[in-house]
Amino acid sequence: MRAAVTEDVRTMSVLERPDPPAPGHGQVVLHPEAVGICGSDFHLFTGELSEAAGGSRFPRIQGHEVAGTIAALGPGCREELQIGQRVALYPLQACGECYPCRLDRPNTCDNFELIGIHVDGGLQERLSTPQAQVFPIRAENPAVAAMAEPVSIAVRAVNRAAIQPGEHVVVLGAGPIGQCVCMLGCEAGAKVLVIDLQASRLALSRQMGAETLVWTERDEVVAFARRWAAPAGPPVAVDATGAPAAVRAMVDMVASAGRAVQVGMSGEEVLLRIGSLTEKEIDLLGVSCCGSDEFAEAVRVVERNGSLLEQLISHEFTLEQAPEALRFAISSPTEVMKVVIRSE
């Protein structure tokens, strides 16, 4: 079979690899149809992924945003799974023994394995995985089905934020995750303001029902958001960028007793005024991967919002073009929303 193999930092080749063996008990072999590329793929490819998040472990077949069809089923698989069925792949496997797992928060497992990071992922023609990772999905377009994973991060963010109907919610960043947070916030009945550097990205947010603002300067953005959610400022602010200026703006704008939710990933450091935390007594909440129940919720979100999510897919490439696709996505941030690599 063909596979796009990241052999070393910034080195990917499409190679012949052995087919997976016949599936064992509770195992499923998939034919990946569509694989989304995201920021963590960039960080792994460039050798910038932190050790806590998986580090750079080569060679590796990347790809954790996976949709495909079932090619083979091992004995003991649940009855709902059928050959030829389209599924989305929940990418995380937890150890079940560490402190977070014992707290029933396996999505933050200290010893987790993520498909495409710690073990080989979807950029190959066949992929073997435990049945627990496989979720049937009703989506005609496999690229849309692959959006279940990024949507699941937004589901986790909205759950962490505990967004309530009528609340004012600010989302910093109108990339795929920020757009998905916007979509779910609007579905929850919140009043949503989306802020981004690129005006062109904000049209979709408005289509979802949000108000929008083009980022100018941090203090101006903070003042606007607090006026928009007057008199107290927004009770919820979500950063989906990982950019230090946006993270600082999130903390500065959120209301006293509010929730500041960090979703965007980066290795940057942020200068915060300590008094922002103590004077306002805000909840500063991080978001990692989701749990399996939240992934199932994300599948349902995709099924009812396929036409909106399809608009997030800006570029598609074939598996043979995977090295080109990754380099293009990294080098063209203003052009790219979501790159998807499809199997032919």
C-alpha cells in the first residue's frame, strides 16, 4: 500500500508500506478516504511539537483527522459496524491508570497515544485501529466527515466554557477551530463575537449568526469587546489562535468571575498581569482533546451542519501530493483554512 511517511524533520515521502494484517479481535481495518491537516501536524513536521504533546518521533505516518470506510472487521466488533460503512476516527487512546484517567478525564491522560502523532495515522491506504476509535457517520462527503475531529475540539471547548443561552461569548481566531466554536456557541443560543486579523474569514462567522471584528490593536480590541458585552464585559472568551497578544486580550476582556478558555496551541510565552486573575477571579481553562462521548457529539454536529463545515475546506490534495500539501499549508496561512488530503 502507499503511505505518506514523515521520515525526519521537514522530510516526507510517499512510499510503499506493507498492508496491515487481518484484523484481530475487536480490530477494524479502514480505508482512509480523507485526512485533514491542522496545526499539530505542522508542529510535528517541523520538529516543534513539545515532548508533552508527543515530540518528534520519526518515521511517522501523520494524520489524526480521519474519515474512511471499513475495509475489514475482526471478530468481536460491535454489530453496528459494517464493511463499506463510512466512519470518523476518534484519535486518542488513554492508559486508563494515570491521575487524569482516574478522574474520568482520559482526554488529558499523561500517557496518551494519538493517532498520527505517537502511532501511525491516516495518510496511508489502509489503517488498523481498535473498534472503540471508530464512529459511524452520515456524511456524503468524506472531507466533511473528517471534520469530526476538529469539531470535537470545539465541542470540548464549549463544554469547558459551560456556555449558556443568551451569554456573550468572544472567540479570538476564525480558523477552523474558532469557526467551529462560533457555530456551536450560536447553536447554544449565545451571542457570539468573532475576532480575526483577516476580514475575509469573518464572512462565514456572520453566516453562522455571529457579529465580527477585524483585529487591530490589543487594547482597542479589548475595549470593543467589553463595550459589546456591556456593562460587565463578556462572561466567556475563547482564544483559538495561540498568539500571545490574543491570549492576553482574552484575559483582559473577560468579565469578573468569567471563563477564559485556551484552545489555540503554541509554544509561545504570554506576559499576563497577575491582578487580572486575582482581582476578577476568572477561571482560566485549558482545552485538550475531547473524550469519546464528546467525539460522538461532534459526529452529530457534523451530520447536521455539513453544508457549513464544507465551506471550511479550502484546499484538497491527493495522497501522492501529501508532501506538497503539508508544505503549502504551512507556507500559506493567509490562503489556507483547512487542507484535506484525499485517497483516490
